[in-house]
Amino acid sequence: MTKPSTDNLGNQEQRPIMLLFMGKTDEHAITSFQHFYPCSVHIITSDKFQSKYEKLVKKWSDEYSFRGQVHAIDDLFMPSSVNSLFTAAFSAIDHEIKTHSSSDHNLEFPVLFGVTGGTMHMAVAGTYLSQIIGGAVFYVLRPPEGKEPIPARDIMMFPELSSIRTALQTLTPDIHFLMSKREGELDTMFEESNINDIHLSRLVEQGLVSITEGNWKVTDLGAASFDFVANSMVWNEFHHFLSSKAKSTSSDDMMHA
């Protein structure tokens, strides 16, 4: 099996912890393993599927080299289920802190919440939890009819509130630079944009940009956050203006060479 890329998470040294809210279907979980290459997977599901997922987690953990647990609740379709879902998620996080963190209170790995499977209120609980804990939400898209799943294509990231806040603090010309280039050398970034060391550190800390050996790259979360911020008519007009200006400058350079 080819080891999937983890550069979409900001720090390549940190494989993420994944909390998956699961129902009857399970194929989408494999797509997320291949895309994110997690170090740990916690499946939150109904007791109806507990036995199924305990067997699958054992199989998947061997195939994708992660540690895994199943957290089953017995009141999924009762008003108390929200509390049970929260308890299961916090139990998973508490386990990670106590057994795989050097800190008594903080996680040392990125946290991802998969909300593809299960019920609607499971997805809402997962999204709400991500904002409390500080993780990112993702959804696995169904591949086109007759096509095989492609992890790089079929994962949709939802921007975090803190990530959006950092994206909002990024100057519009710099968002244009990041989204038009997508990746490049750090030296070029400092020369061609207003991004300095301090703001770059913030972008990396929030998982919007990853850095490897003098190169930078916009992450999946970064693309989702910048797209969210940029999804306005005013920004799009400015983006097109900058693109046209860059092309015009390039043409002028050629004419006067």
C-alpha cells in the first residue's frame, strides 16, 4: 500500500486523530484513511453496528497502520443521544491525551471529524464538537457514477472558525497570491507578497499552509478557508483585477524587453 500524503495538514510530522461518525455504510471511511493517513481512529456509532465496526477497525488498523477504537451509544434515536455523542467524543479525546500526549491537558495532534456517515444529528454533533475542541470537519463525497473513489478529489473540508478568522486577517492581495500560486518557495513568497514570518507562523499554526524544506503549500483546510472568505463579489472582482494586472505587466515586460 502506498503511504498517502499528509501535507494537507500543515505539519507533515503529525498524523491526525480522526473521529468518524458512522452509520450503516463504511466505504467512505477508507477514502478518508487514504487521504489523511491518521495515527488514530475513533468510530462513534450506534450499538446496532458495534460488532461490525469492532471487526472492521481491527482490519483497517492493520492495513492503514493506525490505532483504533469503537465508541457505541445505545440511545441514538432518543433525545439523550446528543449527550451520549458528546460523551463518546470527549472519551476518545481524553483517551488520546492520557495515553499518547506528553501534556495532561492538550492534544499534540490535529483532530479531524468525519461527518459523512450516520444520522443528521450525528453530523451536527460532530460539527459542533469540532468548534469546541478546535478540530476540522470533513465530508467524503460520493464518486461520479461508475467511477472509483479518488481520495484527492472526493474529500470536502469545512473551514474552522479560527481558520476563517486567520484567513480574514490575511490581506486580500496575499490571499490572491496564495490561491493563485497554491505552492512555491518561501523566498519567493516573502519577495512577492506582504506575508511576513509572524503571519506565516499563524497560517501554519492554523493549518492553512504547510512548510517543508524551504517550500510552502496551501493545505486543504487553507483552500477551504480562503475560498470561504473569498466567496464574495467584491473579492472576486479584486482577484480578477489582480490577475489582469499581472498579465498586463507580463505583456509589457515582453514588449519592452
